[in-house]
Amino acid sequence: MTDPVLATYGLTKRFGAVTACDGVNLDLRAGEIHAVIGPNGAGKTTLIQQICGTLSPDAGRIEFLGHDVTATGAQARARAGLARTFQISALAMDDTVLQNATLGALGARGGAFGMLRKALDDNNLRSVAMAALDRVGLADLATMRTAELSHGQRRQLEVAVALALAPRAFVMDEPMAGMGAEGSHRMTAFLDGLRAEAPILLVEHDMDAVFALADRLSVLVYGKIIATGTRDEIRADRAVRKAYLGEDA
Amino acid sequence: MSREGLINAALLAGLVAIPLWAWAGDEPFTITLATRVAILALAGVGLNIALGLGGLVSLGHAAFFGIGGYAMGILASHAQAYDPIMESPILIEGTKLMPVIWIIAIVAAALAAVVIGALSLRTSGVYFIMITLAFGQMFYFFSISWPAYGGEDGLSIYLRNDFPGLNTLDPIQFFAICMVLLLLALWFNARLAQSPFGLALGAARQAPRRVETVGLSPFRLRLVAFVISGAITGLAGALFADLNRFVSPAMFSWQTSGEIIVLIILGGVGRLCGPVAGAALFITLEHFLGELSEFWHIYLGLLLLAVVLFARGGIIGLLAGRAATHD
Amino acid sequence: MPPARIPGRRFVTIILFIEQVLNGIQFGVMLFLMAAGLTLVFGVMGLINLAHGSLYMVGAFAAAAVATATGSFLLAIAAALAAAAAAGAIVEIVVIRRLYARDHLDQVLATFALILIFSEGVRWIFGSFPLYLDIPAYLSGPVSLPGGIEYPRYRLALIGVGLSIAAGLFWLISRTRLGVRIRAGESDREMIAALGVDISRLYTVVFALGAALAGLAGALVGAIQSVQVGMGEPVLILAFVVIVIGGIGSIKGALIGSILVGLTDTLGGVLLPEVFRLFMDNSAASSTGAALASMLIYILMAVVLVWRPQGLFGGTA
């Protein structure tokens, strides 16, 4: 078996007396969607923050593409090809849709040093950005101000910015959050095709989407992973049924 | 051309036309007022790059304005006294040549901005405001207590510095110099805003987390913006000192920082020509209200309060409506 | 300690040093009165108030005017407290409360506008010439401290007043109902509003309290310096330095930051020229020393920033 693209070993984070992340071992393999599910307050956000480098773990190790990145900052991890989307959209609201996507393209290029040429006149940047918008279905809205996008469209733009980075792995925090049924469907179909390009670590509440997409699932409860496995394995897992349904083991 | 574009064109045309008309009518004082507008606007353009594009509320830009002023004062005073600034290890002489003075003013202000920026940008929000204000004050007290260049009394230059091929003592010619520099700075600002750097800087203002997750450093973007901003304000300081043929610690004072910010706000934050409109209004108010009342700052204060509380977009905002996206 | 060659001179130097330490503490506690109000207002309302220096000036002018009219120093101090608190309350109700929800840029500009209005208004009323506030007879002259140190009675009184007020503030914040509300206001506005506390009145009270402290500082310092327009802003900026060092919102940070800044500024001004005298001629040493001393507190601030960007006692920023 090939090495995982992204892996954590014994990742631990405490806030005072609360252990928000407790010895988490997790891996993301090429070509898969690995979903992390768990009840609210299970520590999913803490986990994502550590993986992406905005929070440093108290113990444990994170490897990305075979390198130990535990001590590397968020920006360096992004440059190495780890793309994150946010649960609450983090976009430049006064800028156009295209400008936001271009930001991703700038990140892929490795810097924003040009000061005198128009960013949008740069054909490389523009084509990368437009291609990303096209793939999420926002190409027609490229010149619209981001603040005028609907909630679901902002989620799509989040993904487009990540796409423009041409990443080696995605970490997506609830990409379906707040989307209607139809939008959720389309996003599911889109992510389904995306896994071949780069594997996705998906944190999501929408269980229909999760069970439709995930090759493997990990269940996080009180900072601990209580089970990892395929859909069927997770459905049958006693600990999971207990945590979710309160059934006796 | 957008409505804001038309307003900008009219504004700049007016700023050129009025001194030309005054020149024809032999009213040098009006030309001097227009020159002040151009120079203050240039200082404002500098600050606007940090404030408007980068969202960095610097209350210490007087530091750069003053450094530009003293760069001019020190170089010119040594030159007029035929007294080298330094003899060993290498000979450094003063100069009366404007382009050389400008370059030194820009470099000195930029260096100061690197240091102040690197320290202040470790923080944000209110801390950033207080720290920039404090560093500005540091230069103020240093200039007062450093006796070599006039201390509290400042430094006078007998003759305005030279520009090859021009008579800088002729008000209209000096105005032309300042106006050209202002136009260059505005051109640069406009290009910068649409450049990859400007795009990333603007995003760092609106969504810093996003900029980090595409692998760019908001800190570095802001620092570069702060340095460019300080350098332009430093150039304006050198011109301002040349206009008055005098530098003093007042250029470093917190009021100067406040006034540069105020003229941006009066004009409209983040608007390309906001500083021009603001500087024009500021000088007009100073001139006319100053004639009406010794206490014209009260009216300025009331006006500013009204703009902040009720007219957020400043003059250009009132005339042009909501800000267009930079596209 | 090895025997000094000129014992007398060394003795004098130590006395001078202790005097300067006292001066530094005196300067520090007066800064604390400014910084405490600023940091409270920021901690509770999230507002940066540039016009805090104007309230300092209002206090000083009110004191000078009342002292001239009545000859009573205590009445003058009472007037300073009342005038500054009243000015603070009015300004809060008319202008400041519109700014709480605004961004810091708007707060900076509006309070800068207030400085212009206050400064020119006071100049209009009192003119441009400085006023003087006399130290009352019972507080003037030196007092003998143990060790043969003669120290101005008034400055010693300032230290006493400043430290008592600091103690009073700690008591107020930690032991009284107002203090509970202030602390609650710092952490959770909606919650205390939901509990039925009149939040806008609380804000007015906190602002007026901060203003009164600033006015008191202005009056007390006005008696050893001159009372003039523009006297508040340099002190305001020093108080900002104090807050940056101490950490925003922390009264304890404000106190320790104030004393640090006071001592650094005072001792730096005396000691640095002496240090330079060791390897420079006299006049060069004085000017270089004085110029560097003027930068010392800002260097202190820079060091704290590098070491702890959120200030000594600030929470994680």
C-alpha cells in the first residue's frame, strides 16, 4: 500500500481540563474521500485546525506527503498543497468572485509580488481562476461582487479558491452547511469526481452526503476516534451505534 | 468611465487649472495653496495605501513625513554651509539637488517603516493604532532633544533646492514638480490596487484567514504595504519642507498624523482620489475658516464628527455613491 | 561594597538616585490615573478614546479657574473631578455611544474631532496663555525622609493619592456591584443586558469614572507644570504606551506599566547622560544621552512587543 497523503499520529490537544483532541490517528489515502463525523463538540474543528496548522498540538505528529509538518505554519502547509475550505465562508466580500478565485491562483504560484500589472490581465492567473470557477459552476457570476452571492454560491466559491490552488489534498469543513437540498446534491456530485484529483478529508454534518461520498469514515467522540472503517463497517459498529443512538453495546 | 472616474478627472483638472489661472492673474499665494494641496494629497496617497488598501489604521505617519522633511533639511543645510555630513570613513556631503534628496527621503522613510511596521504589525486593531502613534511621538521627542539640527527650533533653508532645468523658486514651476509627483503616486496607487499584490493585500484586509490558507502571509503583505506607504509619505515630507524652506519637530507631531488621516476621511477612505479631495477641502477650510475665526479648528472638528457619524464615504462617497469593486 | 574614594560624592549620588526613583514613581502613578480610565473604557466598551487627554486638560483648567476664584486647593480638585466627569458623561451621551458599534478607524477620527473641539473651545474661553495652579501651603516645601533625603511634600502626596486611588480601583472592580457589572460587561455584553442591567447607563458611568480620573490627574499635575491647551495629548500617548506594555483591559497591567514607564523615563533622563560621560566629553554626552533618553520608553515598548505582543498582563490577543 502506498503511503498516506496526510496522516496524524497520536494527535493531542488540551484546553485546560478538556482534552479536545485525544491521541487521534487518522490517515487520508490517495484517491479517497475520508469523512470525519461526530456529534457537536466532538473536536472536529480542533482537529482541522491542527491539521491545517492554525493550532499547534500538545502532542503527536502530522505528516503530509511523507514530510513531518507538525512544526510548519499554516501558510507553508498551504504552499505544500494542503487546501482548506471554511465552515463559515472566509472570502473577500467587497471583491468580485473572479478576484477571490484569482487569490487561489496566486497562492498556487507561490506569491503576490507583482505590483504594476493588473492581476486580471495575467492570462495564467485568469485562466486558472476561471477554470476553477467554471468547475464549480460560478463562471457566469465571475464579475459579481462576492457579497451579493447566495449562501450556497459562497460555499461553491470557497471550493473554487481551493481548486485554484491545485492542491495535493483537500480539507473541507462542512462544505454543504446551509445549502439547500439541490445545492447539496450538486456539491455531492462535484466532490465525487474531485477525489480522483486529490483526496478529501471531509468534515460534514449532512449524513446523506457523507454516506454517499465517503470511502472511509472516522467517528470522533469527545476528541477520540472510536471507529474507522468503510460505510458498512461504520453502520454496523457497536460503539458508533451507542454514541449516536444510545443503544447498549 | 465610471462616475468616480469622472469626479477624479474633474478634481485633478481643477487642481491643475486653479494654479494656472492664478499664475495668469499673478496671484502666487493661490499657487502656494494649490502646492500645499498637492503635497498633502501626496502624503495622504501614501497613507491611503496602508489605510485604504491594507486596512492598517496608522496614527504614526507623521514619523515618515518628518523623516522626509529632515532628510531634506539635513542634506540642504550641510550643502548651504559647505560642511560635509561625514568625512570619515567616507566623505558624505550635503546636496541641494531635489531628485537626490527625494531618493534619500524615500529610502530613509522606508527603512523606518520596515522597523516600525515589523514591530507594530505583530499586533492589530487598537494596539496597532496606539503603537504607531507612540512611535510617531518617539521621533517627535527625539527631534526636539537632538540639538545638532535645530532641536525645538527646527532648521531653516535659505533657498529652495534645485531641480535640473527648472527654476524652483518660481511658484508655478515648483507646483508643477509637486503635481507631477502626485500624479505619479496616484498612477502607482491605481496600478497597485489592481495588481496581484493589491488583490492579496485587499483580501488580507477582508479575510486574513483566507489569505493564509492559500499560502500567502498577511504579515508580509501588510509590511510591504506599510513600507511603500511610509516611503510615499516621506517623499511628501521632503516636498513640504522644501515648500516652507523649513523643517521643525512639528512635522513629527501627532497632530500631523491626525491631519493626514483626517484628509483621507474627508475625501473618502479607500478612494483613489480621496486624499486629493480631502486635501483640497482641508486647505480651503483652513484658508477661509481661518480668516473667519481664529478658532477654525472647532469647525473642522464639528465637520469631521459629522462626516464620521453621518457621511461615511467622505466627499467622493457623497458624489459617487457606493464604492465600486476594483475591476 | 568597596570603600569609595570620595564617600561624600557617592552618598549624594545615592540620594539623588532615590529622589529620581521617587520622581519616577510619582510620574508613574499620575500616568496610571490616565491609563486606568483608558483601559477600562477599552475593556468594557471596546472603544479607543483619543479625547481622554482632553478630559485631563478639562480637569486642569477647571482646577486652575476655581483655585483662582476661591483660593482653595481642595475645591479646585473637587471642581476638576466634577468638570471632567460631567464633560465625560456629556461626551459619552452625545457622541461616544454612537461609536461603540463602529470600527476603530471611526472611533479614532471622531475622538480626534473631539480633541479639536475641546482644545479650541478651551483656548476660546481661557486664551492661549498658560494658567498656573499653586500648591497649597500645607503641601509645599520639602519633607525629610529617613536617610537624610529631602523630598517635596507635594510630590510625595501625589504618590500617596495615586496609590490610594489604585487601591480603591482594585477594590471597586473586585468587591462592588459596579465592579461585578464592569467585569461582566468586559466578557459578555448581551448576558448582562439580558440580566436587566441598564447597559447604556453602565457605559456612561464607566466613561465618566475614567474621565474623572483623567481630570484629577490633570489638576494634580497642573500644580507642578503649567496648565495649557494641548497638555493632555503627550500624556495620553504615554498612557497608550503604558497600556501596550501592561496589556489592554488590565488595571493591574496599567499600574505596573505606568510605574515602569515612569521610572524608565525619569531614570533614563538622569542616568543615560552619566553613562555617556564615561566615554564622551561632557556636552556631547548630555545631548546624546538626552536624545536617547527621550526614546527610552518607546524602546521599552518595542522590547515588550517583541517579547509579549499582547502586553505583560493582556490575555492572548
